[in-house]
Amino acid sequence: MKLVLYGMETTNITNAGMEEIVAQSPARVLSELAGEGVAGGLFGYRDVKDLELAANAADLYRDLLILLVVSQDHYSPGLYRQAIASGVEVVTTSELASRLSAMNTGVKKAERVEGAEIVRTLEDIASRERHTLSKLVAAAYSRDGGVGKSTFVATAGVYMARTAENFSSVYKVVVVDLDLEKEQGSIAEMLCVPARTTVSAWVDVDPDRLKWEDARSLLVKHKSGLWILPAPQNTSELLNFTPEKVERIIKALSRHFDAVLIDLGYGVADSLFAVLRYVPDIFFFITPDKAKVKNATSFFRDTAPSNDIEVRKIRLLLNEFNIPGALVKKHIEGFLGQKFTDQFPVDPSVLKALNAAGGDVAGPGSPYYEAVSRYIAKVMGPAWPVIEKESRSFISRLFSTFGRRRKEVS
Ligand SMILES: Nc1ncnc2c1ncn2[C@@H]1O[C@H](COP(=O)(O)OP(=O)(O)OP(=O)(O)O)[C@@H](O)[C@H]1O
Ligand SMILES: [Mg+2]
């Protein structure tokens, strides 16, 4: 683990098992933070410029831990509020922690730290963060069309965004439509959002320079709170999507979002395989018929290995379309030499929701939505808040009664 230091007494925290990079200038801090294996930045506070720099870093590198070390001399409640509002964690080397907590400054994470304790506190905060904010960067793929990838991505995205709204004001979910070759069945179309900006606007973004304010203007937002990056509207734009550019788009999105769900379609283009190589998780879809199983088999045996796509990060999923002569799950697993990680039922409310033109997916109460939400909760692990059906509907009733306005997450 590496730590970038700026404006800090470095002698305080040496020999604590962390590699330190001392940056002497603001520009240097920002470029060092982009380096491999960096866990965060530790900023000393001398004047308001240091806070601005830390806030800037927190905005650019949302996936890193940005800490501001403030001493008693610089104490001011306004400063703490500002830091927290900008996503910077405050630590202090003095007696401030308890005073601050008592003063209702909005400081939740101020810790009393001295010297080498800074590192322990850092690791502590880092593990707490990991615990409460599980991250997901995953792509849905298949070797055949119409097996339910886009439906899954849209449903999972809406479910995650809704859940996130209930437990955290900072957890952000984005769905990216990188199914580049198709005009119908796009995510924007399914969720009825205007494709006023598309992935084409992202081909030249620099992941290390993109600020949230700029990122959000290049996205559209669904009423559930889900952020969406629609597919290009014009096939002539496809040439722009080289493997390198597609990777940079995902990297940029991963910096600003806690969950990035990518709809990939079923093509075999280079840029698409680059995504499969890059993401830590692949949701691979199949329906229980022979032709699909055959195509999937050759993907698992030949295509994936020969394109450096790790088969062990593929999660095999069964969309249980009832096709005449459908294969039995066990047999498919036998052919593929892979076990299904889950399955989703055929559910008429999926199509009903799609045709209702309201831009909604099948929601709570529908067997498909329930199966998808259970599966996502499983993928996310124990830190993911599973909201009981009862309490969710109670809360939403309460909110609709009092006309709660949706909070703009920024
Ligand atoms: N579990 C399900 N129950 C009922 N209908 C479903 C289910 N899953 C998918 N569908 C329907 O099947 C059709 C194809 O689904 P979808 O568009 O999600 O597939 P896809 O894999 O994204 O296809 P493509 O490869 O063409 O993009 C859609 O009309 C969708 O509503
Ligand atoms: Mg699709």
C-alpha cells in the first residue's frame, strides 16, 4: 500500500509498513495519486489552499482515501464542514476529536491520532469504507442475442440505485451501454431516458483529470437515481471505440461510481473483449437451449482463453425461458463444465413493464425483480443492505405521503 504525502511532517509516520511518496507540489500530488497501488493521500493543513487541494483530489479520485490532518492551531468548525462536504476525511493530531464530535460540526470521522497512529487510523478507515461500500464493476455478456442481458443490467441497476438511496447518500450506481452495434433494445430505450449524451462523449476523457461536475454533465439520470451512459446513436461512431479508449471510459467511471454495470451485447469485437479482460466480474447469460449452450461452450473452451479472458471471473447465469425441448440445468452444467451461479424466472411482468412506456423495470413483488435483487445482494456480500420488503414499502408509503423530494446526489 502506498500513501502520497503533501504538506506533512513525514517523520511522524515512517516505519509503519506503508510506502510513502512525498509530493512537493500540488500538480505532483495529483499525478502521484493516479499511480499504481496508491491507497490514498495524506494532506497537512497549513491554510485553505491545502483544503482546496485535498477537496480537488477527493473529487478526482473518489476511490481513494483522502485525509486532511488538522492541528489545534487551525481548528474551525467551518473548515471541517467544508472538508467533509467535499469528501475529505478529517483526522487530527490533537485533542480535537471529542470536542468536535460534541460540537455538532458534522464531523463523524475525526479521530485522535498521534504520529504512527495515523497509519493505523488510516487502515481502520480504509477497512470500514470497504465494508460499507462494496464496489462492483461488472459486464453482462453472452454469445447469443435476446437472452436477457439488457433486462438484467437495467433491473439490477435500478434495484441497486433504489437500495443505495435508502442507505447512503453517496453510493452511486451507473449503467453503461456498450452494446455498440445495435439500434434496438438499448438501455436508454428500456428505461425511457433521453440519449442526449452517449458513450461517444466519453471517448477522449482522461480518467485522471475528469471531475465529478464534468462527469455528471455527460450522463443522464433515471428517476430511480440510477445514472445512465447511453450507447452511441450512430453506427458511424463505432470506429472511435478502440480497446484502449473503452478501458479508459470504464476506468473514469470506476473512479466516480461505486457500482458500474456494463451491457455488452454479444459481439466479438476487440473493444468488447477488452472490456471482458478489464472488468473483475462477468455476468454470462444463457437460455436453456441447445444452440446457445453450444455457442457458450466454444466461448468458454476457446474464445475466452485465446483472448486472455479469465474464465474464473465469469458468473454463469440462466435465464429460464421455457423453450420447447429446453435443456435441463444440470445437463448444461455438464456440457460447459461450469456451474450456474443463479437463475432468473420467466416473468410476464418483465415485458409488461417494458411495454408500459413509463421507463420502469419489473419492480418489487415481481418474481424476476426479486430474483435479481437477491442475486445482487449475494454478489455484493454481507455489507450490502438487504432491505426487507415490509419496511421498504412502509418507508416508500411514508415518503410518498409527505411528498419527499428526491435528493440530488452529488
Ligand atoms: N426473465 C424474463 N422473463 C420474461 N421476459 C424476459 C426475461 N428476460 C428477458 N426477457 C425479454 O426477452 C427479450 C430479450 O431480452 P434482452 O433485450 O434483455 O436480451 P439481450 O440479451 O440484451 O438481447 P441482445 O443481445 O439482443 O441485446 C426482451 O423482450 C425481454 O423483455
Ligand atoms: Mg441487449
